[in-house]
Amino acid sequence: MNTNDNKIKNYSEVLENKYGADGTTERNIFEQQAYDFYSGMVLRQARKEAGITQDELAKRTGTTKSYISRIENGSISPSVGVFYRFIAALGMRIEITKPIG
């Protein structure tokens, strides 16, 4: 990997060097933590854009403020069912499409 210009040339190589090859336990743990963090950031941003507090979102979804806080902090990931309740409570929708090609 050449980083003479301080730019990453191959991110897969960086991940492999730091967390192991794709499919290894260490890499899977890292990827799950990354997904949890990203999901939390998406939820936080959507909640703030909707002007809803964690407490209000908890009331709307039958969860708790601390549960939402843990998701937003990337500590845990919600189940699919709870995720859909968040989406509905935030006035959003999910669109699943099949890739072309």
C-alpha cells in the first residue's frame, strides 16, 4: 500500500491489515460494530431532523429513552421490527429495490 501522498490507495488492504481477512472473527466483529455505529448515527440524524427527543421517540415506539440512547451511541443494534417502528414514528419509509443488471 502506497501512502506517500497520505491518501489511502486500497481500503480493503487497510482493513485486512488491521482487522484480518474478510470472514475472520475479528473482521466480522469490527464490521458489526461499524454497522451498529452507522445505524445509530442515521437514527440520531433522522430523529433530530424530525425534531423529536429520545423520550418522545421511545413513547412512540414502545421502547425506552436509554434503549434509544444505546442505539444512537452504537452500543447496540435494534431488531428489524423495532427499526421499522422507528421509521414509522419518524414519518419515514423504506424502499427496497432490486439492482438493475
